[in-house]
Amino acid sequence: MTDEEFHVELMQMVAARGAATADFSVAAFTELVAEALVDSGSIQEFVPLPFKSPNGSIRIEGYGFADEGLTLDLLVAEFDGGEEVQTLTRTAMEPCFRRVEKFLLQAPRPAFRDTIDVSHPAWGFARQLADQLPGVSRVRFHLLTDEVLSSAVKEIPSEQDDGRELTYRVWDLRAIQRLMASAEPEEIEIDLVEMFGESLPCLAANAGGEGSDSYLTVIPGAWLAAIYDRWSGRLLEQNVRTFLQAKGKVNKGIRKTILDEPDLFFAFNNGISATASEAGFVEQDGALRLTKLRHLQIVNGGQTTASIFNVMKKDKGVNLDRIRVQMKLSVIKPELVDQMVPRISQYANSQNKVSDADFFSNHPFHVRIEGISRRLWAPAPEGVLTQTHWFYERARGQYANACAWLTPAKRREFDLQNPRGQVMTKTDLARVVMTFRGQPHTVCHGSQKNFMQFAEFVADSWKDEGIDFGDAWFRTSVAETIIFRSLEKAVQKADWYSQGYRAQIVTYSIALMQYHLGRIGQVLDFERIWQRQSPSPELVRALLDIGERVNRRIVEAAAAYGIANVTEWCKRERCWEDLKSKIDTSVCGELDIDLVSTNIASSGLRNARKEQKVTNEIEAQADVVRRGAAYWQLLLKWSESGTLMTPSELDVLRVASRMPKMIPTGHQSIRLLQVVTKAIDEGWSA
């Protein structure tokens, strides 16, 4: 795709985001790119913070902390928004960085905070920086732009300021295209000789396996810290990254060993498991030495890596020259990376206390919801003739890829049937579902941590082949999304809204309404909203009324509890308890047309579960038949040679092996697919 073609695509995405939320183009553009940066691991979190000083000399679009608060990410945008692709020159680039640098310089100063309204998020963040900035060892400035960076700008050197490292990164049109297409802004290419002056001795463990070769090596701790310093969370395979961000703290035991007993580190630590798509080797004095790595991913040992990096930044690298880390390296064929790396990650972590939710990106839930979203037609809203889909993206870039090679006529048809405003990402769905489940404080923690909690919910609820997650669940989730997005848009336009805390207002207002309705035995009529593809004006007005009170109370309560940053206050369960006790939601009683009793809703849920159970059995039976009798005969022979399978499992295998004389029932078919999973886990392959 050319720069011009992607620019048109990006402007359409920005326009769709802006229309859905009533955001200005700059805010919609920033949020769109920042979400992709979080997904890729380039930054750990993104908190929107649009602020511009009256004279324009200070500007910031958002921020985030990483690495246990050691790293601060500050984002600023240079958004042209025109039809033609523009070039960003060094002359135009440098003032953008100066504006956000000035915010960092001024924020800790009381005189600067006095110029900001205390209710604006920038005041709370500036106050937070006054306390936390001394503990920050690295600040990363990110410039987001829809322009193409001039080829004359080769690099932007880092700087040192009062012992703090300052780094600069431009995410231009081309970098954003790479990010959107593959969640990778650039290849991770590590030249060990160039970085550290020497190669690494290693031992070939096996070769020519299932698309991978394996090696054992020992990497110096200082090398590992330097590599992580350069590529940060992008080194951590997505499941591991999400796990660490959602649950992990830097391991105090690892850090203590480095500081107090460095010579015992190798004996105490299990090391790391890693994958790469390519590796370079040389032979030296009859020994194999590792020289280069491409697309390195740490699939086990993320805490070890983060802890070593933490010592480098927080403790000035003390004892790292004495630390050695054992590494198991699997070099995966490039065409198998997407298939193999998540599996290696899952198996590498199978002995740790990692729940199913930690590997949720591989969960069948995604495949189920994706399939429903492509199949199920949403009713056409009043005045519209065309039915549409709500397009669920279980992987970033699916929507763009689906229409990338269509003819102009087919593209117009695709756009009509799959409007951009009806695309739902995994994190979109997680944010909506957790809001309606009464977890607004979790939503306020940001997309990654909230997604992890959503994953816990789905993993715990995925019983009986996920019979709770069928067409009815999808329709309800879309209805919830419609309400959520409608309220976002309404809050943005409200005369009482002061361009701050919209995300917090929306999630808490909806959760408060849900809480109140649950206490009086009623729920929103999601089926009605699905059929109309819009909430009633009365429902939006009621939510706005609650939202205005939420807006006032979160600011008041944060001050009352001594929390300077309202955004941080909203992450606490105490905030949720405070709002439940302080906000009057009696306005919900005026929504008769939008409500149904919980008894009626429960009856509908029971019917939906029965329908999904039948669907699961039909799909399983079709899968079993498609595999054919020969497949089941091979598995039966393997199973009979050992003691792994139970007598009942062997019985269903014998039924399948006799097809077409005998056809397994739906229930038996589900059991057969479970047997396949069990066998594969134990090493069987067809």
C-alpha cells in the first residue's frame, strides 16, 4: 500500500473514531495510534490528556508510566489532516518536541499549576509529576503525526538531564502503517557484535524439528538489560506482556539476589525461554557462536528480564557484570512464527501459576465471536435500507486486510455492509463488557489491565463449550457498545463537560445505572436496542444526568481523600464505593420503555444457552465427520498403546473410527474434540 493509499485509509479511521465519540480529529488520531502502540508493547499504558497552554508554547496529548514507574512516556501530536501527504521536516519537528518538553519542565512547579483549572486532568497529572518525577530514570517523548518524516532526519539522539535519560521517537505515517498492519513498528534486529563487541557462545540442542531449531546459551545480565532498554515491552510475547502488566510487579526476590548474592543468581534463577524468526551464527575455534537475532520474543522469563532492567535503571546497574542468565532459544521459521510462538509461550509457562486468561489471545472465545460477527446481520436502523455487520477484530488489522485487495465496486459493497463505525476490537469489547458487569474502576486502569480481567471473566465462564457465548450474548454486547459509544458522544457535547475525564464519566455512569437497576429487579432491554440499533433519547438523557453528577463527585472525592490526580483516584475500588453511596440514580425509574424485569431476561438467557448448546453439538459433529475415519483410527491406535485415555474416551474413539457405519452423536463429537486436545497436549500428532 502506498503512502497516499494508507493516508486515505488512516483519515477514514480517524473520521470514524471522531464521529463515534464526537472527538476532535487530533484527539481521535492520538487515541487511535496510542492504542496500537499499547498493543505492540511500544508503550505500556496511555492516559489521554489533551492540554495546550494559551500561547501554544506547551502541549501534550497524553502520558503513561512503564517499568514500575521508572519510565515516563509523554505523547504529542502533529496532525495535518489534509488530503495530501505532507513531509515533516526537522525544522517543523523540533518545536513539537520542545512543547512537550516544556510541559515536563513546568509541571512540577506550583506557579505553573496555578495557571490550570484544578478540575482539568492536566492539573492532577502535574501534581502527580511533582511527587513521582524524582523516581523516573527515563522519559520517552513520542511525536505522533500523519505526515512522513523527512529522509534528512536520520536519528534523534537521546539526551541526559539531571541523570535522567531523554529519548525521542517520531511515529510518522509509515511507522503507523507498519504498526496498524502487523502491530510491529519496525523489525527487532539485534546485532550482538555491534551492540556488545562480541558474539555469544551457544550449543545446538536440536535441529530440523517441527519448523524450529533450538539452542542453549548464557547471556550476560548487562546485555539482557541493554536489549530490553532498547526494545522494552516489544520483546515480551503478547501473552507474557499482558500477564506482567496486569498482575506482575518486579520480582523482589530476583532483585535482592542481584544486589546481595549476584554469584548465586545463576543457581537460583530458571533463566529465560525465547524465540526468534532468524539467527546468525559463526564458528570460532570449533565452537558455535550466536551473532544476530531477528524478531526476538521472550516467552518465559519476563519478570527476570524486567527485574534485571530495573536494577540497571534504579540501582545504576550494580552487580550486573556478575550476572549470567541461561537462555533457551528456539529459532522458528518465519512463516510459522504467528502459529508457533503463542504455543511455545503457553507451554513454557504451563508450570507457573498462570491462568487460562493469561493466554486469552489464543482462546476459542475469539474465534466464536469473530464468526458470529461475520454471520449475524444487524437490523437496519430506521430510514436505512442496508443491513450491516458489527465487525469484530480478534487481531489488529483484520478489517483493513479484509478490504485491502477488493475492487472499487466490491470495496464500496464491503464498506456498506461493514461500516467503520461498527468495528469492535478486543479491548473495545472488554471495556464495554466490564463496565456493564459493574467493574468501572477496573476499566479505568487502562486497556491492558482491564483486558486481563475481562479474560479472567471469560475463562471462568467458558463452561460446556462456551454455551453462554452465542448469538444472544453477541447481540447484547453490541447493544451495550451502542449505549457506551452514544454516551461518549453525548458527554463530549455536554455543556457541563470541560474536556477531561470523559472515559471515567462514561464507565462509571453506565455502571451506576446497572447497579441501580439490579437493586430494583430490572435490566435494560438490550434486545430492543439491538433491533433499533440505537438507545432511546430518554436513556441517553438519564445517563447524561448521572454523568454530570459523576463528573462533580470524582473531583470532589479525590480532593477529600487527598488524591491529587483524579485519573488515579478513579482506578480505586474505593472510588466506585464512594459513587454508589453518593450519586442519586433515581432518574433510572423513568425509563420504563427501556427496561425489562430480570425474570424475563433470565428466561431469555436460558433459551439462548439451549440454542448455543445445540449449535455447539452440530459444529462439533461436522468437525468430527470432516476429519474422517482414518484420522480417528490413527488416534485410537495411539491411545490403545498407552494408558492415557479413559475407557469412555476409548469407546467414543471406536465409534468415530467406524464412520460412516456409525456417526458420533453431538455430545460424543464434543467429547472427541476434547480427546484430541488431550492427546496433542501429550505429544500426539496426526
